Amino acid sequence: MKPRHVVSLLALLAAFWPAPRGLAADEPTVDVIVLAEDDAAHRTLAVQALGGEVVKRFRRVPVSVVRVPVSQQTALQSLPGVRAVEKDFAFTIDDLRPRDPKLETPHTYDLAAHGLRLTAVDVPGSGLRPAQYLNYLYTGAASVWAETGLGEGSVVAVIDTGVYPVEPCLSSGQVLVPGYDVWGDNPATAPDNAAHGTWVGNVIASACGVVGPPSDPLIQAVATHAPGILYDVPPGLKGFDLLGIAPLAKIYPVKAFQKTGDTTWAKILEAMDHVIDVKLSGTLDIDVVNLSLGKTALFDGREITDRLIDEMRKAGILVVCAAANEGPVPSTIATPGTSFSSLTAGGTDEAVSSRIEISALAIWNFVEGIAGSLDWVGGTSFATPTVAGGAALLNAYWENTLGLNTHPGKIRNALLAGADPHRVGPAWRALDVQGREVLWLPSALGALKKSRCLPGSFAPIRTGRLAPNILGPARPGHRERSSWRSFTFEPGEVKNLVFGIEDFTSHVTIEGADLVVPANSKLTPAGFQNEIELHVQSAKRSWAPRPLNRWITHDDALGMDNAFTVEIEDGQWLFNGLPVEWAPGVPVEQPMEPGLMKLSLGGDWINEFPVSLDVRVTRENFGSCLRRPIYRDYINNGDVLFVPVTMPAGRTSATFDLLWARDWSRFPTSDIDLILVDPDGNLIYDGASLNAPERATVKSPAAGEWMAVIQGYQVDRTDYVRLYLTLE
């Protein structure tokens, strides 16, 4: 399912179809996000004439949240001056977590149980030890602190779950209280909001340290793998610092989530509009915005979200966005990271910080949690504030030393110009793997000092179009098989195999053999085994749930005789003969999506040793074309089409297939949903996903009158749908 809610079909159907038992009689409404050419007041009257209302009018951009009857969505799209209409959707902060089991939940180290404590660090005073913290050691931030004033004077707006000024790490004035709460249910700096935003704030501007006995396992791990960050603390203790990238920058928390961690995309946009208003009104000179969140992009750079990002840039704000956590598979960036006016942060890992491992803790961002705990968190959510903090340092130099107003393009391009291509080995240096190299702030500051030679525009960085690199073109009625390929992966090294899928592709087999996954050495204790990473994504081109994610350990490899087989049918996916599952008891079943299928193989980033395997891919193209659709029609954004279906008795299954022209092989992609209603009014949402095409299969369907509902969830250009029914 998509990370959003589907319109309540129980109410929706009542407006268009003789109601089955239990259906309501009133026509339902739907909330949509509307981008207009201007803020003309007459548009409110036009919406009211459609039986709707303007729920929220943004202050600084011609965007509104509008509630209209479902039947009037197309009429709303046709109003004069309306440029785009997108449905709102709900999601939670948990939807944004990485899928790697080592990262999907934060890990907490019990300070009290180990005799550790967090202590304040006097950043402006003499207590600063600039060589003592991994996070900024790997960006070079410490070496530019003197010239950048540790970010003093820069303001970073964190649009997130709120930022609690937790003591001692964020309690020295970094967090501007009370911030702003979009929802109005809890202050943005309250201690009982979801923790995500507080973790983000730590990476930007934390000012504290960890102190404990040398016998503590964490202190010992640091002493083994990164002894340079430890210092003596009388009497007889050891410590290391937890400083943010820009510890004297200010954080303006903008709470865009309810205290439960739930939100809607309209509220995210409302938070962005608030930041623009605060900047342009002169209330607060916001320089950088951190957006450690995102959603699936169907039309990169051209969605309503992108208009908000553009307006931030025009207002003099640099927006840093998360790339999402679907790597290492290519073409998996989320919006607003796909915006043409943002700087998007991917995630790297440094070998030293990964090998500081005790118990299940192998995460490279040390932060203080809202309860005062010491947490390890990971994902691009925390690469983003690392870059945002770096931008705050450069901005402080730009404003305080040069006496100039923030220029987002100059700051962005200085960060790109200073990025280091040699921080990783040759296997990782391709532009589509690490982007514009790895953040390195000394060189970025050097580029900013030569600002006359530095462009100020947001020129795109072209990585090239993703193209097949295995199997060649698919041919109807043929089977294509690659030769066996041998791969050896250093820790974190990845190889992507990309091949085309057509509407006649019926089956894909991925075979792995001769797996070599060494056990960890006994000399270096580690919290995780070495692993081979195995990921498969269908044709989807953006952040989206991935059907297959496997981390094959040393023990796993032995248990399956150092071999595996993945079977991808036009329907169910299997791993070594067992169903692949989205969640326990929920098997992966989806149509074969035309476009590019991506197979990513690699060595896990926590590995101690290289891993290896042989791989072969087979593609079969024996699918028969669906014939004689039961319905066909054009569809536009917001359209809801109703198709009555008479289901005969005695059928063992009924499969509904919905096809359209702009699937994931085309740009932009249409998101069109198929919802079924049985004769008793029960709803079947299997066809309301991000799949293109959509499919819903019903076992032992009840005889009688059914309804297939086709919803144009996001259709940027008129599309053409075809609905097929196969009975068995």
C-alpha cells in the first residue's frame, strides 16, 4: 500500500451507485492541494460554487488546501487559473525509516547501567576539543570552525517532528523556543513529540560529551577503533565529544507532525510556507532549511512541492533534502530531493565509525534522545543535517566575514565544488553512486572565498539516464539468459544490474552461487556478521517500498548451501521457493511492471572482510497480451470512473488488471488506483498501490453485482486506461 490513505469508498460510492448494504447517502469530500496562478479572491467563490471550501490558504505561495465533493475534482482542475491539483495523503515519521534492520530503529545505550554520563561542553569557551568527534572529523568541519565562527549567526529551520532542547546536548541556547507548531496540538519544543527532529537537531548543533570509565564496552570500542577522539577526564575517566557540525548555529524548530508522529503532506507544505513567510516578513533571518523527509516522485522537479522549494530559494534560503533510504538501488530519490532548487544529501559510511560496535549498536550518528539517552541513528535523515550544518558554517562566513546576505546558489555550489572525490575508493566514485562526491568543508570554504568565480545558479548535475547493462532488449516469445558473473565486494561496495521488462515479460530468475561470506575475526569483536546485500526493485523510479531486501550472513549462506534463487513471476515473488513478504503473512504479489528492473548486490557497510558470489539472470518473455478490455476511457487528474461488473457464479478466481499509457516506463508517471467493491459493499484495495499496472485478484468471488472504481490519483497529463477481467 502507498504511504497515504485512499478516499473512503464507502462514502464515495454512495454518490454514484445504488448503495449496497451499509453505504452512506451523503456525497463524500476529498482534500486536495491546489496550485494557482495567483491568489485571486474570486477563486474561493468558485470553489464554494462547486460545493467545496478552502481549508487553508498559504501566505507566500498561491497554494491552497481545498475540500471538495469527490465528483467535483475534475471541475476544480478546470477552474480558470488553476495550474495543478494533487491529493493530500497521510503518513507517519516511521514510514521514512531505513529498511536495513540495523537502521530501522534507533539503538539506545544504557548510560546509567554502564556508569556513563552526558556532560555539557562550553563551545564558546576553552573547553572545545576540535579533533574529538567523528561526525565532523569526516567533514573537515573542525578545521573551518575558526573562520566560520562555528556557525554563529546562521539559522537552520528544521521542518520535522519538533526539536526538544534536551539537556545537556541542546540546552545551551541553540534551539529557538517555542518554534512553530503547524498542527497546534503540542509545542514544537515539547519533550513528548516524536524524537526524529531532536536527533536531527543534535547533528546540526549538539554541544555535549560522553564521560565514563575506561572499562566500559563503548569506551573500549572507541579506544580500539578511533583512539584519537578520546581524552582524559579526572579522576581516571575517559570522554569523547558529541558536537554538531555547526554548534553555535541556531535551530528554528517547525513541527510539521502531530505529537504521535503522524502528518499529511499538506501540513509539510504549510510548514514550508510558514518558513518563507517568517523569512520575507523579517521576523527571523532563516538561512538554511533541513528536510529529512520525502515522498514518491512521479514528475521530478515539477510537482507542487517543487514550487515551495523554488520560493524558498528565491527568498534566500538554501534547502537541504534527504535522498531517501532506498539505496543502494539506483533511481530511488524522493521528492523534494528531486527538486531543481534543493541540495540533496545521500548517506555514506566511514569504516572507523561502523566498526565501533557493541551489542546491536553499529550506527554512525551519536545523538542524545529526548529522554536524555545516548542513541545511535542512521539513514539519510541524518546525512541531511550534516550537510545543512555545513551550509550553516559557510553561510556564517558569507554573512559575518564578507558582510553579504545569504546567497543559496553560492553556498550550494561551494559545497559541490569542495566535495572530495577521493574519500571513497574507485568502485564508489561514479556520479550516480556518490553524487557530486563527499562533503568536505575546507575545500568548500576555499571555493566560497573565490565567490566571484563561483556561479550562483542552481544548474542541474546530470548523471545520465539509467540504462540496461545486462540481457539486452527483451524479445517476445524468447528466453534470454546472462552468463555467470563473478563479483567480489569490499565493505559498502555495490554493483547494480539493470534490465528491461516489457508487458510480455512473464518471469525473471536470479540465481546466486558460490557465496563466500567469511565469519568475523576473533580479534575484532563486532555486533554484526559480515553480509551480502541483495535488493530487487521493479520499474519504480523513485522512493517506493522495495519487494526484496536480503542481508545474507555467514550463517545464512551456510544454511542454504551457499546458493540462492529468486523467482519473480507476473504475480508472486519467491526466495528459495518461499514467498517473499512485505510483512509477516503478507506476500509480495504484483504485476510485472514495464520499465527497468534493478538488481543491487554488494557487501554490507558494516563488513569486516570482502564477500563474493556468482550471479546469473534469466528473463522469460512468454506473457500473452490481455485482450478485449471490459472498459476503456480517457482519465484526467482527480477523475473517478465507475465500472459495473456482473460476476458469474462458480468462479474460483477473478483477476482485474488496470493498464494505462504512462506507467513507470514513461515520464511523468500516472498514479491510477483500482478499488473493487463486492456485492456486500466490502472494499478491496489490492489495486490501490504504486504499481503500474495495477492488479487485484479475488479468490472465490461472490456472484452478483460488483463495482470497479478507477481513480486518477495523480495524472499530470491525460491518460488512457484499460480494464481487463480474467475469470477462472
